[in-house]
Amino acid sequence: MRNLLKRTGQIAVPCILMRGGTSKGPFFLADDLPDEPAARERVLLAAMGSPDVRQIDGIGGADTLTSKIAIISKSKHPDAEIDYLFAQCSVDRPVVDFSPNCGNMLAAVGPYAIETGLVAACSPQTRVRIHNVNTGAVITATVQTPDGVVNYEGEASINGVPGTAAPVYLEFSSIVGGKTGRLFPTGRPLDVIDGIEATCIDVAMPMVLMRAADFGITGYETKPELDANTALIAKFEAIRRKAGEMMGMGDVSEKVVPKVGLLAPARGTAPEGGAAIASRYFVPWNCHAAHAVTGALCVGSAVMLPGTLAGSIVGAPKGPFADIVIEHPSGTLGVAVRTAGEGASMTIAGGSFLRTARLLFAGEVFVPASTWGEAKLEKAA
């Protein structure tokens, strides 16, 4: 699969760099990485150039949104063709976190699977069923493939990405309780932690949702303003850690989940029959420049469910289906949420949204042979 370059002492690992939504990062075939978890993490850290705030010795983009990794393989799941394992590579720490999912990177999984021959293309569209290994969710991506070729050009636009591109439609199912096993992991739609009302919810992404005003902010601040507010981050981080324990996730001090969402009433107009809400999404120690799509599904689900903090801010839409607009620092993100059941037994049946993706480069990334580990070097030979 690759050759050990004896002259340089490095290993060349096949890699495709892709933008998915408002994120980008390298895509690897699982078979091209070490099987042993510690060796795999060393290889990924070396490829990205972590830990270093500039990631100068790797291909990372020196930002959490551009220090993301997708590991792809054929799926054994009965309802999917592709397994997608997401990894968040810390920029300034030697940490690779496999606990979250990334819905933005997910937008590029379907195109990647078609480009690499893992899934045969149809015309004019190809549906790719993706099993997210991190959460257990199954997502169907609809990719534009006229004449059996992935098309990246189109008229779809998303906030946080310049220009337009071909749409990639993502439909989620089995998104409740992926990490904790429960819609409301604490058993309640509303808790009070350190005197602050919070909804702890696990839909697509475990989150702790709180009211921005309860922290003395409007909820409309920019990312630089929020990142500079160290007192704010310290206050909600203490709550996040307690919430993690309450959600059955143990000590989350070194984990990037649960995420934090600080909510406020929307400043724009809600779609007909739907709702709009402002959200500042933290990842979790700095603010997302836009908004994670899995987080948007989670916030939108909270809007739909009775008794949550989000619902109290905007009022839950009537009916089992609604379009929810999430306002974020770079604009807006729309999600469609479906519910099932009524009252206290209501749950989330699924959700969908539109993203775009683009192939940026294909080739090999070089990592020191020492990261691979002697016991596994035969795989690289």
C-alpha cells in the first residue's frame, strides 16, 4: 500500500484532502493506517503536525475546524455501505478524540466513497448510506453524479464557505442517544446546574444547552469576542464537566463532548411553520466560527421537544415536522427535524440538512517511520 522510504526514514500514507461543509481535513482508508490504536494516533498527529499552534510540521490548518480527520472503510452494517470514523485532532495538544461526530466532514464522505470506488456511481444522483462509527447513526448522503461522475459545481451556498457548489443532501436516522443511550441523559428535559438552567440532550451530538443571558451576554457576540471572554468559558466549562457526570459520560475534562450551546432569541424571521433561534456553539473551549451541523440537529431537536430550555426561548412548532433556522456567527444554518410520539413520550425520528463539499487534493502525506511502530512496519512495506 505504500513504501517505507529508507532514505528519508518516512512512510507515505495515501490521503485525500477534502472540504466538507465549513470544515476540511484529510480522508484516509482505514486499511492504510496502523491497526494498533496508539500507533494510529501517533501517525495522525504526525500527519496533522500536532501538537503545535501553527501545525507547521503537518497538513493541519491550525484551527479546530481544519484539524479534522475522516477514516473510511467498507461497512458491515446491514443498512450502510460505508463506515465513517471521525477524529478531532487537537491543534496544541497530543490528543486525537474519537468521541464526537462531525456533520460537516460527513458531507464529503459520499463524494470520497464514490471517488475512491468504494461505492459505484449512478446518474444523475448517487445515494450513499453511511454508518457513523462514533455515534451509531446511519446517514444517507445524496451526491450529484451526472454521467456517473461526482459534480462539485452548482448553485448551493452555505454560510461560512465562499461561492457556490453542488448540494449534498444528508438525511439522518437513529440519531437519539448515540453516546449516552438516552434522549435526555439526565432523565429530564431541564436541569439546574450551579444555578443555571440547562437542557442536557443527546441527538446527533451530546450537548449542554444554556441561555446566553444567564451568563451576562447577548448570544449575538462574534467568535473573537467569545473566545476572548475567558471568564465565560471557565464558568460554562465547570457546568459542562458536572453535566458530563450527570449524563453518564464520566470525567469529560479532556473530552470534546458534550458540546456547549449558548442560546438566545433569533434576530431574524422564522420559516413558515418552523422556528428560528440564535446559537453560539462551543467546541468546547472556543466558539465555532459557524455551527456544527450535528449540533444544529441537536439544537433544532431541543426546539421541537416540550419542556426544554430551547423550546422555552422560541416556542415549539406545532406538528411532527418543522424547518428550524439556527443563527450563528457566520450566518444561518437550516435543519429539518421530524418527531414521533406526543407529550412526554415525544422523541426525534430523524433530521436532514444541505451541505456542500469539494475535493482539494489527492496524494500521500509523509510521517516519520517511528510513529508507525516496529511491530506494524510490515503493513507499510
